Amino acid sequence: MHPCDNIENLLRVLEPPRRNNYFYGKRMDVQHFQMEQDYGKLKQWLVNRLTFGKGVVCGLKVSLDGNLICVDPGFAIDGLGREIIVPVRACIDPVTQEGGCCTPCCNQPAATPAPEPQPQPQPQPQPGGLSHPAAAVGPAPQPQPQPQPQSQPPYADGVFTLWLCYRECRTDYQPVLVSDCGTRDQCAPGTLVETFCLKVTPGVPPLQNDPDWCAKLWAKKVPGQPQPGASPDMTGLTDNVPATPDRANLANVTNPAANLPSSEQVSATLTSRRYLLCGLLDGQCDPSEGDPCVPLALMLLRDKRVVRFDTCLVRPRVYSNEVLLELILCLAGKIDECCNHKEPPVAELMRVKSVEFLGGPNDDQVIAAVQSPLGETTVPIRQQGRSIRVKFTQAFDQGANKPETPGLNDANWKRYNFLVTPEGGPAFGLDYVPGSLAIEAPDTLRWDLNPETPFYGRAYKGWQKGRLRLTIYGDPDAAAGRLPMTNTANAALDGEPIAPAGGVMSGDGSPGGTFTTTFHVG
């Protein structure tokens, strides 16, 4: 096996890196110096192959020069991660395959230079006129020349591929200092040049089409069907682990369940493109089978002449970060052009527009309003506040997903999608604040406090003192039997609370989410 063939086999498998371990008195020989070079070289090639991939980085323009096909200077990475540098314009005859390669080449080793002929001792005359028996042997045999590599047969007409290959050339031959053990080689190359070769083969390599996973990544969503990547087994990650503070030393220990993602976070991840890419691109580390050389062009030969060639059908490319940034900026410009430099409309989904607190003798005066759901709103206790008005950006559904709130003595209060609850835990022995809902307009709700509950203060004719939380659900909860609030097109409320912008105070651009805001009565 030739050394170049052996190194290619090694590069096709994952091997742990090996490097020298130095210590005083260590004997350094060829093997250890070779290990020193291979450590950095093989790791760099591995990073090139797995990070950048196979292809042309820059240059290597193909052109015709008479009967020759020529390649301009450039840089590429082959299928095993090796860098290929073409410093000068190189040409090859596609019919005879002459030219386009360094000499001598790794797969065409040159013969070892023949040693200088040594003078043979002359036979000494012997008595009786006979010569020494060695005289009958004749002159000393001359070294036989090494066989030269055979040239490729001329190609007939048809479609052929021009390839760029990594090669190592041996040069700077110098005498070998031999020991008493002896060796056949009198000279050896002192330098290896990492260079290139051009070659022509019949047929067509794989074309540069869009990958199969691209269509799966942008697959159309079918309502009512699970999306790729969704796994019901993942829901177990969000199960609450009950705390067991039965020991005194557990009081300062954080419950491991506190770091678990919520069911909403897991659902969002399962439908994200990052999750889909993780499965679609989860391939092995071994390089692809086939020729590690880089295809540069397809050629059509007719009458032993190149009549047509194409450089983009089969040429893979490796794009630099600079080029990728330019492509991103170009895409951003196209998006601006498509949208006429305007922000996308925010009313595509139903969002929370405003939250107001009502009071006064007739319960029709606005006594406070939420400026930002991310903060706390103060409701004056002496203004007889007892109602909350919520306006949405769209009309809400009044059928199966209509807004509902629990009344008095409702043990299944968690199934409702519009709740007012005490902040921080039960108050007055209750987990929720009983009330009722009234529809003031297709996009407006009013929640009224039930005066029969301890949250109602007779002296104030409205709220008692305390901190409370308003919650409106845009996510379903099958365990609790809760349905989300939706618009009339059955799209769930986009409910995540945000700092007010564009006339809304909820939403992240996707259906679903829980709107919450706290208020303090005092």
C-alpha cells in the first residue's frame, strides 16, 4: 500500500489524537518527529472536514486554452479536510490527461537516483597463465531503471468531470547517512510539498441540488396533526416533583424541580426549527464515500475537443463568514423590499390591548389603568373599585372557547380561562376571587367582583386591601379541562405580557401564551 493511500484510510475514521510527551533524556527519532507534525496537521484537517466541509473557498476559475482546460489560482478543501492551494495557473489535456500535476507526484513516485558506478577490481594473473575465477563473471551489472508510470489512455467523446486533488510532492533529495545495518536507498527527499493535481474522469458526480432536509424544514403545517419532532414522551419533563421538607436541613436546598422547563417551553421547543434541524442533520462523523477530490467542472467532449463546460453543476463551495454576512444582509434587504419597509401588522393575532379598573357609584368610572403588565398597578381603595375591563385587538370567540370565570364555591375553578386570584397564595380561605363576566363589545370584557365574597369590603363598597393577579389563558390545559381564549378564527390568544408597544401589551408573534398582571388595592 502506498503511503498516500494509507493516510487517506486513516482520515476516514475517527482516531484519538496522539502527541509527544516530552521528558529529559527522551530519544527523538523519525517516528516522534512525524508524530509532532501529524498531531497539528490531522486535527486541523478534522476541523476543516467537520466544520467547513468539502468545496471551493475562492478562485479556481476554469477556462479553455486551445485543447487544454485550465484552472486559475485558488484555494479549496477536499473531502478529507486537507487544504489544496493552487498557486499558479495549471492546465491539463482532457483527452490525454497530460499536465496539471506536480512532478514527481505522490501517486507516481520517482525512482531512487542510481548510485555512482564503483570501479571494479582487476583480476590478478595466476600461475599457469590462468586468470582469477572472478574474471569469468564478466563486467559488473548495471542498475536497472525503475518502471515509469503508464499514461492514461485517451478518452473518447462524452461527458467528463474535471477534479482538483490534494497531492504531496517529494523534493530536495539528499544523501542518506546509513548505518552498519545498511539500506538500499542512497538518497531520500528532504521536503514534502503539499500541492495539487488535476485529473479528468468519465461520468458525472452528484449534482449540487438543495438537500432533502430543506423541504422537511419548511414543511407546511397541517391543522390537527402533530408536527415533525413532537414527542408526547417529552411532557414528562414538566411534571412537578413534590417537595419533601421533612428534614430541617432541606429548608435551604433548592428543589430540583424548580429548574425544569414548563410545558409551554417544551412545546415551543418541539415545534421550533432548531429542534427539527437537530434531527435532520444528526449524521455520522465519517466522511462521505467516494473520491475526496473536489469536482471543478463538467465537460462535454466531441471529436476530442471540449465543446462545452459548466462549473456550477457539480462544484461545491465553502463560504466564508464575510460572504455569509453579505448573503444575510441581501436577504434582509429583500424582506424590507417585500414589506415596503414597514413593520409587519401586529393585529394578525388577538392580543390584549388595555386593562382598566372601574369604580364609582355606578361602576362606570375608570379609576386606574395598567400602564405595563410587567409592573404592578395601584387601585385606590376608596374609589369603590370592583370591576376590570379588558379590551382585545380582535373579536373573541363566544362559542366553545368563550371566556369564562368561576363563581361562588366552584371546586373546579382551574378550568376557567379568565381568573382573578390572590397574589402569593390563598386569602380569606379562598384560592380564587369569585366573579362574573359581561360582554360589553365583541372585543371587550368586563369582570365584576361578587359582593358575597370576603374580598368585597362593605365599608369601601368595593375591593378589600390586598394584592391580586389577573390571568387570561391562551394555552389549553387538558388535565384541568381548560380551553384557551381564541378569536373568531379559532386562533389562540397571543398572551405573553410585554412592555406596551404598537397599541398592545401582550404577544410574541405566535398563538398561545398566558397574560398576567398584578394589582394592589390600597
